[in-house]
Amino acid sequence: MPTDPVIEVAGVTKTFAGVQALGDVDFTLQRGEIHALVGENGAGKSTLIKVLTGIHTPDAGRLTRNGHISTIYQEVNLVPLMSVAANLFLGREPRNRFGLIDRARRNADASELLRGYGITADVSSPLGTLAVGEQQMVALARAVEANADVVIMDEPTSSLEPREVETLLGVVRKLHEAGISIIYVSHRMDELYRICDTVTVLRDGRNVHSGPLKELPRIELVSLMLGRSVKEIEKHGTTAFGEGHHADTQPVLEARELTSRPRINGVNVSIRPGEVVGLAGLLGSGRTETAKAIIGALPLDGGTVLVAGKPVSHNVKSAMRAGISMLAEDRKTEGIIPNLSVRENIVLAALPRLSRFGVISRSKQDRIVDTFVKRLRIKVSSPEQKVAELSGGNQQKVLLARWLCTEPRILLLDEPSRGIDVGAKAEVQALIDELAREGLAVLLISSELDELLDGADRLIVLRDGSVAGELEGDQLTSEHVLKAIAAEVRDGSDDHAVSHQNGN
Amino acid sequence: MITTTTPAVPKAAARTKVLQRQGAAVALVLMVAVSWLVFPRFGSLDNLRDLALQGSFLAVIAIGMTFVIITGGIDLSVGSLYALGGVLAAWGSQYGFLAALALPLVVCGAIGLINGLLIARTNMAPFIVTLASLLFARGLLLAITDEGANTYKIATDSAFVELGRGTVLGFGYPIFIAAVLAVLGGMILNRTSFGQNVFATGGAEQSAILLGVPVAKTKIVVYTMSGTLAGLAGALTAAYLQSGVTVIGVGLELDAISVVVIGGTLLTGGMGTILGTVIGVGLIKVIQNVINQIGTLDSNYQSVVSGVFLLIVVVLQRILRR
């Protein structure tokens, strides 16, 4: 194979505040190839892209670039209030002989150019009036028009409808034919295998694999991403975590056909009291969205949520009243209020229940806070300590306490052990286990397969917003999960593409 | 997981554009028509000339403000700079026409430049930075005039006075100056890359940076422009009044912001027109004029009516953007 690298990096290392984001990474992009860059959250993809585009300077390593690079991000980085044509030619406006912008020519050029990308919208209307897919196409056209030799596409299809995805992939192929090199970041296996020539897998800041994609079976790719060997078929269920939850027969939570296009499509989830159900899947498969749909924080195109057989209106207030609580993924922005005390943070969600005519009983508060601080073993000097001063693990416990004191029947946990140290992680997991034992229905979301296999009684595997499989009992092994994630979709649509695995 | 920020401006943007800009224009036409019919003196040439002249000073300031607001910023210093510009022009007039004109432009422009540098380079909030210069310029003004005790007069026969008081067909020079600036401003905004950068900066700053728009430079230029134009408006006013008056311009920044917003420029940035601003100036001045015509009404009602108008426009912006 002739080598004509457009970008070549060798031994690149990048550290942020003592945390290594990239360690000794080699990466080569050959001219004219479509190179898939994959890896789970925190694997170092965005850091690598930023090193390639020059936004970050590597601490060590060599970087050679032989061309102009343009990056298309997942969010369309254009100006929605400006016209399509103005966006397309921002910075390179056609001028008339007085040096002023020639608007007629700008519009004509823009129309002509976009027709090649299948867009026939009025180019003088604001960009924001176009569909997201079309906006992305405009971004792409802009990049190509700026004579890019390399186009980096970061999750370009994550917010597109299937039809828009097809158009985009068509354009990617066209670029490929025109000799432009492409780095394609995506989690969608089907897309990767359809258009990419080569693949680089990053995991924990290291390049764990580079090579032709076609020769790499899907299951191998997924196992490389998740860091699990296919041969390593281990049976779980022998550890203490996750064993012996008493599971009633009647589900307390039933979510039917949850659909919020394009993120989730017909997802079914049911949880019995005392059961921990895990949601597995790659980044972007719709895990958080499913939880948000259940609690009513995501607008739905269809589907119903039933608690103990009764339908719940689709809004957070009703869901909470019905007994659903959710611990959000991002503590900092969606949960903790750093400058309030531990006590204030804990009672926040229970305030309506603790107050009478708007007056909040302090003694009741203290009693509840005391109970939870002891029970969850939250390490604080006093309940009046500011939450900001606590460690990540203890902050997480404070949040857990906040939702527990609303006495939920169903608890949705999104990445409960992210960003906390190993000891605290074990404690949080033990707590989840304990709560389930007491009859709470738990939905556990985690990107760590081990945590799911250990902690859940049953696993729902999501892929591209649909359920790809449901596993329980003996099937709770990494191999089954990987198979479900990697399974090929037979037709273009991804509705229930994979048969559910039946219990044996 | 993945969260996509889809720019939430579907058809609303287009609707806002039409209704807002045209809304102000329609209101202006209606106001003028009704006033013409109800108040016979309103339509007299003298009154219209006076109205246009009064509006021209505000328009000069508001043109600069339009650029600032489209970048998503705000300039609170223009009222103080307007007064400072007037006093500097009056003081400078003893050294001739050029000094009288150049001094306010250079000094006020420099203060605008400092505003811009602070906002663009240190990322401080425009509100705070320009509030500081509002106080600074007003203080400087009082210091150089012995707390207003020292009023600089402009010799009545000087060429500089002509700039403020001279007329063509009875219409004062400031009207033509404001008109030329408005046309230039519109051209710069819509037909130059700098203008495109102004829109991009206010429309989506992060995207603009990624698109290679010189966001910091753009901000520095708009605040410098705004300061310079405020100084010019002050100089023209001084020429017209034949002296530098220290007490004028208090709260004028709020008038300027109001007319820009009434004219359909989004206070959040990214969208706006000079024509809209000119219409906004016209609307406010007609309202003031009419309240003066009624005579029995306290002139404070001018602010009441302007306030109500502003509120209506902002509420409409909100509703239409949904």
C-alpha cells in the first residue's frame, strides 16, 4: 500500500492537570482515505482531534501536517441568524468592483454550490430555518469550499434523521472521490463499516488498534473499544453485588415504546420492585435519553410510562409524584448546588413534603439529614458544611440522599460512579445493592461494562436508540453484551433490528 | 452523553425580522399620519425641520449603538461621552475648526477603544466596563469644568458653529451628517466583511471563532466606533448650542438603546439594521414632539410613552422568537 500521509503524529502525549489524556499515540491519515476514529467517552478522541487541528499543543511527540484541515463538529458551528449564503462565504465574500460584498453573486454561488449537496433551500433565508441535517451539509460545503484537504467529522450524524444520514454519507463519499481525506468519528457501527477504509481505536488515551476496518470483525472492534477480550468469557453473578435481589413479578415501572426522534426509537423498559436493570450500550446509543424520557425531561414523539400499572403524564413533576427520581449524569451542572450546605442540598427535592403553608420544619429537616448522613455514610464535618468542600464520592452520596428522601419507588441512576475514586465507587455500588434489597426499582446506566454486569439483575442493551437485546441470568456476560452491540443491522432502518435473546 | 444544541430559530427568525422591522415602520407611519391630522402645527415645515434636527443627534449615537448591540454587547458610556465631546469641542473651538472637531472624536474614540480592549481582551462584561467609563467620562467632564461652573462658549462667528446651525433649505447640517452616517453604517453592516463579522460575533460567538472570524478585533472596532460617534454627536450639539453644556446627555445611553431595540435589533445580538434604528429614532422623536404639542401634558410623559413602546417591542421579540 503506497503511503502518502496527510497527517502523521508519532508518540503524542498530552496531559491536563496531571491527568493523561493522550499517551504515546501514533496516528497516520493517508491521503484520500476515510479513517474511522473510535473510542468510548474519555478515550482521548477529542483531545487527539484538537492536537491534529492545532488547538492543543502536545507535551511530547511529533506532528506533521501536509494540508489544510477543516473540522465539522457535532453541533453545527455556524451562525443561525445569518443567511445560508452569508454563512457559506463568511470571510471569503465575493466583492464587486467597489470592494463591497456582491450579494447577488453570493446568493447565486451559494445556490449553485449547495445544489451539489442536494440542498435547494432559499440561501437568503437565515440558516436557523433549515433542518439540522441541511445545516450540517452547509457546514460541510463550507469546509470543502475552503479548500480543505482533510475534513474531520465529529459525530456528524448523531442528531440526524435516517434520511438525512443517507444524504450526508452520500456527500462523504463524494468528498472521498474528490480526493479529500476524512477522519470520521462515530459510534454507529453500521455507518463506520459502510464508509470507512481504516480505523483507529483509542482507549484510555492510547492507540489500541490501527488498521483496515473491513478486516476487523465488529465484535473485535467493540471489544477493543470497551477493553474486553472476546475470548475472555466470564460468567458473572458470583460476586456479592447484584445477587439475590428479591424481584416481585409485577413491574413497578413500565415504559412502552419510548420514541424521541432521532435519539431513541421504540425503547421498552420494565423494572420490578427490588430489581436492578442495567442499560448498556455505546456512547450515543440513547441510554441517558431513555432515562430522561422516563422521567419526562425529554419531549416524546410517542410512548407511555406506567408506574404500578397507571399511566404517568409526561412531565417531571408528575413523574416525581408517581415516585420516579433521577440522579443525573453530570453532578456539577445538573445536580449539586455547591455553595449550599449538605443539609440544604439533601432536603431540596423533599421541601414540598417538609413544608406546611410554605414554612419548612427545621427539626424534620435535621432528622432526615441525620438519617441519611449516617445511612449513606457521608463523610462531613457537620450537615452545615458546604457541599463544594466534599469529595466527589461524598457529593454523589449527597445527591443520592436528596432523591432517596423523596421516598421514590423507582430510581434512575445515570453514571452514578463516574468521577469518584475506587473506594467510594464500591460504597456507592453497595448502596445501590442495599436499596434494591429494600424493594426499590433501580435503572442503572453505566459505560463501565463491569459495573453493569456486576450490579444489574437484567441488562437492556441499546444500539442507535433501539433495544438491541435483553440479557439476564447466564447471559450476563461481556460476550453477550458485545454481540448485541456489534450485531449487524439487516435493513436500513434500525427498528428492532436484533432479535431479543431469550432466556434459556 | 450527547447533547446537541440545535439553534432554535426556525421560522421565528424570519417572522421576527418582518414583523419587528416593519412593525416599527408601520407604527411610525401611523403616528405621523395621526399627528398630522390631529395637530395642525405638526405638519408645518418648521416643526418637521426641528424634529429631524433633534433626532439627528440621537441618531448619530444610535448608529454606533446598533453595531455594538448586534455584536451582543452594550455601551452605557455614550451619554457621558456625548457631554464630554460637547465640552471638548467648545474648549477646542478657541484653536479653530479642526481642533473643535478632532478633539472630541479622538478623546471619545480613545475611551471607546479602551472599552473595546477591556471587553475583547479580558472578557469582562460590556455592561460593567462601559458603566465604569460612564462614571469616568462624567467625572472627567466635571473636573475640567470646575464641576460645571466653567462653561466654554463657542464664538458665534466661528466656522464650527456653522456645522451645528447651518442649513440647506432650512434643514440643519446635522441632519445631513446623520443621514450620510446612516447610509455609510448600513453599507458597512451589510456590504463589508467587517459587517458580516459583526453579525457573526453577536449571532454565535463560539461558532464565529471556529469559523475564523476575528471576534476580538470586531468588538474593539465597534466600541471605538460607538465612542467616536458619541463624541461627534456631542460636538454637533455643542456647535448647535454654541457652548459645551455639562449637564446634557444624562441617561442618553438608555434612549439610544431604546431606539435601537425599537428598531428591531435583537438585544441579544446577531440581528439588526441601521434603517430600523433610524425609524426607532423617528418614532421616539415624533412621540416627544406630539406630547409637546399637547402642551397640557407634562414632558415627563415622553418617557412614559417611550417606556411603554420599548416594553411592547421587547415582549413582541420574546413572543415571536418562540
